[in-house]
Amino acid sequence: MDVITRPADDLTDEQREWQMKARRFAREEIRPISLARDAIEGPGAAWDWEIIRKGSQLGFRTAVVPKEWGGHAIDFVTQALVMAELAKGDSAISKAFSQNWKWGHLIAGACTNEQKERFLRPFVADDTCVLGFGGTEPNAGSDNRYPPEDDPRAGMRLGAERRGDEWILNGEKTFIANGGVGRLFFVGARTDPDVPVTEGTTVFMVPVGTPGFRIGKVFNKAGWRFYQNAELVFENARLPHANVLGEVNGGTRARQKGGVAEFNDFELACNALGVCEDACESALARAKSERRGGKPLLDQQGVQMKLSEMHMLTEALRSFVMRIAREIDRGTHDPVNVVLLMNYSSDVIQRVSTLNLRIHGAAGGVTNTHAEKLVRDAIIWTHLAGDTSQRLKVIRRLARRAGAAGRGY
């Protein structure tokens, strides 16, 4: 069964072409290397430039860049299809490509033409150029996204001080995506420490090679081992004022203009869909081929119930993902629902990958099996883009709407 493509009657020829291209790449290029790359010991060693080059040449790295700047400008329905298909090959490799889409949206939405010439054109031209964002710090994670109101002490503390036409950055970021392999990082820094983080931060574009900027520790992770996360260290790092994205103290507005938070949640839900689809196919194949007492596992009621739950949850996630994708394309989506989509995907991927492991039994629990890898990758969702409990603060927006409606506004 192919949940991702059902129903597909309303897909355009272009959308179907991108989907099939991603499916072939996942099957022929990603899946054959997935377990082997995942099993490599040592942080940072699992990364493979060859798969990045191959995917880049097919457009997977620059898929959302506007066509006038050399990209493909695929819509959100197509983005959902591609991310899910790539994740069926390997969730971490899919994220290594789509991580660039987030910042492709930001560059297109918030950069000046001069900045696009300096940063976007080289990104498009170089198959090995990947991007990252420096937000999380050792003492500031979820509170960067949902900070306590009116508390200047909450949120990121990496400082930026202007000296003439330069900015001097000091501090540290941690667990940063594409750290150690990225060529350009968008870094949030406090340019006014006396106001809340939503009002006193600025986003800087920091190329690798910037004086005073270096990569620190690369983290060794249980899941998503291909996908790199590292420390970014700033010791009197010097940047020209021309590298400010948007306005000084306007970092929050710049990220909103680029739709960063919304895309982040949407992206992760699409990736989770691919993992769940992969787990469903894997579990069904196991249940049909493995025999107990002379009968296939599929004849056991307990196994049937597990498979039914897996497919039910995956189908519900697929419907939610595709609904949001279409609404974003039409400009009718509710940002609250995008957050809820991310939370739902986090719950579903944990449950579906665990049920798959149970169907595989002892064979699935052995290290470096496919079923075991899916569980380890799914664990990552518990703390992506803030944890589930933190993201549920979005319910405050619904309460405020209800209150406003009750007052007749």
C-alpha cells in the first residue's frame, strides 16, 4: 500500500514528477547507504558529501529557491511529497536537504537583492553548500520560540555590539543543524539585552571563515546520525553591517517574514510521514514473510491490530499534512494548525515506529537493523523545535480568539 500517493488524482504532472524523482532517488541512492552510514562511529563521520552532490544535481537542495535566482520554486504540496519520499529512504538524509529549504524561504523573503547576490547565488551554484541557523544556546532553547512575556532574561544571550560599520559577536550556540558541514549560518544575537528576546534580537548572516567564528563540538546522537549538529563559537567574531538580515532588533520579524517557524513545523511533519509510511511497509512485509507455528504472523490477531493502528495513524497524518500543504499554497492556512500538525506528527511517529519494532520482535531490536533505526530516529521528534508541551502553548492563541469573539470583536 502506498499511503503517500493515495489519493493522487488531484496532483499535477509537475508534482507527480517531483514525487517520482524523489522516490527513485530514495530507493536507488539513499536506502542502499542508509544503515551503513548510520552505523559509522564517531560524531560527524556519518555525513556523506556524495549523496548531497547527487541530490543537489536533481534539485533537492535548491527546490524552494525562486526560479529567477536559479531554483525550482516548488509549491508546498510538492515539498510535502518530496520530503516524505526522501524520508522513506532515510529520515536524516531527507532533513539534510530540506533544512536548506527553510533558509531558502528566509533569503527569498527577507534578504535584499545585494544580499541575494552575495549569498543566494553561490548557494545555488555549489552542490556542496548547505545552510544552518544558530538559535539554540546552552541556556536558551524553547524559550527562544515561546519566551515568557516581558522577561528580558529569557531567550538567547549571544551578544552583538556595533562598532562603526562592523558588529562584534561573542557567545555560543549549541545543537545547531548542519554544524560542521554548513557554509553559511543565520545567527540570532541579542543587540538589546534590556528588552524581551522578541524585541531585542537581530539575525546575522555568518559565512564559514568569518574571523572569530569557529565550529566547536560535533554531537554524537542516538538517532539522525547522518544529520550533523554542532556548537558554533563566537569569540570577538567580526561581521560587516551589510550582513544584517532585515532590521537591527528586527530578528523576530525577519524570521516571521520568511515563515521560518511555520515551515519548520510543516517540514518535520512531512518527514515523520515518510518514516511512518516506511514503518508500515516494513511491518507488513515482516508479518507476511515471518511464520510462527506454521502460519504467517499476519494471521495473528495481535499483529493484525498493530498493523491496523499503524496504518490508521499514518493515514490520518498524511491527510493532515496534505491539508496543511494545500492551505499554505492557497494562503488560507491557520498557523495554529501548523503547530498542532507538528505535535501530532511527533506522537504518531513514536507510536508507529514502536509498533513496527514490536512486530519485528527480537530481530528488530538488534543494533543496526532497520526497525531499530526508525525508533532511534523517531526519538529526535521529542525535542525538535521545542518540546511538545512547550509548543502546546499555542492554545493561548485559540483562547484569545474565543475571548475576542465573545466580546463581539
